[in-house]
Amino acid sequence: MTLRIFIIAFALALDAFAVSVSCGFCMKQLHVRHALRISLSFGFFQALMPVIGWLAGFGMKQFIQGVDHWIAFILLAIIGGKMIWESKSLNPHKNKREVIGNSRLFMLSIATSLDALAVGIILPFLQVSIIAAPVIIGIVTFSLCYSGIYLGNRFGHLFENKMEIIGGIVLILIGVEILIKG
């Protein structure tokens, strides 16, 4: 079960990683405090949203227990499909070279963690720890984003869209696995 959480965490973090690469690319002078600020924001929201989703999913568990595997599959397929679709429209703001502002960072953190909210809804069905899952998701997201900022600053957008596609495919495959084991 822990391996599944790490895989989910990695897949969820890929959209935040892609945005981090873009943020790193947009910064003329990258300082450690910039990378920490952005990574902590993405990691915090990626960890918080599954808890909110878990609370919603836990309350609904008794009503939908017979079809929970279908719900998990549909949610993961939608989230994965959305990630793949959005990979085609990422805008790296190539002409800007600035540090990301607080309001923009907040909006990006929320936007990249909405899929984690949806995944949180299925956590009660997976019978995973509500403490371990968000912690793992937050740490994985922080780590990937921190490295993504430096990679983006150094190498630009060579692989940003590809990571978003991979994350979407992984989430869809996890949904298929849950459906088959249903």
C-alpha cells in the first residue's frame, strides 16, 4: 500500500514539478529562498488537499462502498486525462524573467493541488493512513518541485510537457489497477 501512495504522490507531483520547471525558467537570478518558498507552497497544498478530500470521501464511504472501485477509476481517469490534456497548453511565459509573486504562487499551488483533492476522496477506499499519505505526498512534491526549479532555471522547458503526460498516464493506470482489483 505504501508503494501505491509513493506512486500516486509522484504522479500528483508531476504537474507541480512542471510548473516549478516553468518558475525556475522565469527567474533571472535564482536564490535558495525562492526555491524553498515555491517548493514549500506546492508541497503544503499537495499535502493539505488529500486531507480535505479524505474527509469528504470518508463521509461518503458507507453510501458508495459497493461502487468505490468504479468511483476511484473514474476520478483517476479524469484527473489523468486532464493532466494529459493540459500538457498541450502549458505556457512557460518565455519572455518574463521574474520572481513569482505571492498571489500567483498561491493560485498555482491551489491549481496544481486540485487533483490531490480528488485523489483524497478515494483514500478511504484504499484504506491508507490519513497521516502517512499526505506526508508522503507533500514530501515527494516538495522534493520534485525543489529540483524542478533548478532544472528549469538551468535547462528551460525541454521536458515540462512530457512530465505532465507521464503523470496523467500513471494516474490512469492506477485507476485501471483499482478497477481490476475492485
